[in-house]
Amino acid sequence: MRVFVALNIPEEVRKSLAQLVAQLRPACKTARWARVEGLHVTLKFIGETPLEKLEMIKTALSSIPSRAPIPINFQGFGFFPSERRPRVLWAGVEAGPDLSELAKAVEMALDAVGIPRDTRPFAPHLTLARFESPRGLDVLQSVIHNAGSRDFGRTTATEFHLYQSVLKRGGAEYTQLATFSFAEGRPA
């Protein structure tokens, strides 16, 4: 079973991003565009996991100590690893250090059950598209530059989720397996 840990995003943010994707999609037909309904802020990609390890993962995630709710702004977009050689188009996720601290707590909790820590630094974002070739990117980059900066909305995160990811021909399909409340004074 392929699993990951993530934050949900609000419906109004999804709608705003759907409008952007609808505007950008015709500019680069060679891109693999993400399904907006599946967008999330990944805290930790775990990957293929035996079913018998799932309960250990849930127990580890439920042990993460309470903390304050995390305000998050969704704004701007850019490319990984760079605009000159893009592999991913992303929408920005801006939050204070509490979001990085939550991701670090998830890493530590899962490390205790034998899931290796990520070697790359935590870089919260929403993946909008992936590119396998540079065809059409010049037009897309021009459209993005002309679009200017965008604000997609805000939320205050109080919980995170364990998801299963099933890769299908039309894109990944996600199923929520468990929810973990992390904000102080919030019910689990």
C-alpha cells in the first residue's frame, strides 16, 4: 500500500487553483496536470508500506504532541528545481515555522517505527503540473509571467491525515485512512 501524510486544503483554495489551472492548461498541453480535487500539502511521503505496518504508523502519528493551530496562506507559483529547467509547477504554501515543526514531528514519529527520514529539506507546496519535456514551456512561462502574483486563499490547519495513494491512468487517487488532530484543545 502506497501512503503519505498530508494537510487538506479548503474548498475555496481548490476553486481558485482550478481557475488558474484552467487558464494555464491550454498553454502547455504536454504537461501532466494534477487533479485539483486531489491537491494537498504533503508533510511526509512514506511510499510502499506493508499492510501490517499501517497500525504502527497510525499509532506513531497519534503520539505527536499537541500544538497551536497553524495559519497557512496559499499564494504565488513557481518551478522546481528552477524556471530554466522545470520539472514541476507549484503553487506556494506560506506558513510560519510551526508548519516545518509539524513536518519535523511527523518525521521523528515515523523514524521511530523504521521509516527513514527525508534527506531534502521540507518545502511545502501544491504540485500543479509535472513536465517530462520542455515542449510548450516557453508559452506557459509567458502566461505565468503575465498573470502576475496570485493569492489563492487562507486556512488554519488543526489536523493532518494519513492517505493511501493508488496510481491510475487518469492520475493518482487518494483515500483518507486516518485523521490526527494536533491543535491544543481540539478533539481528535
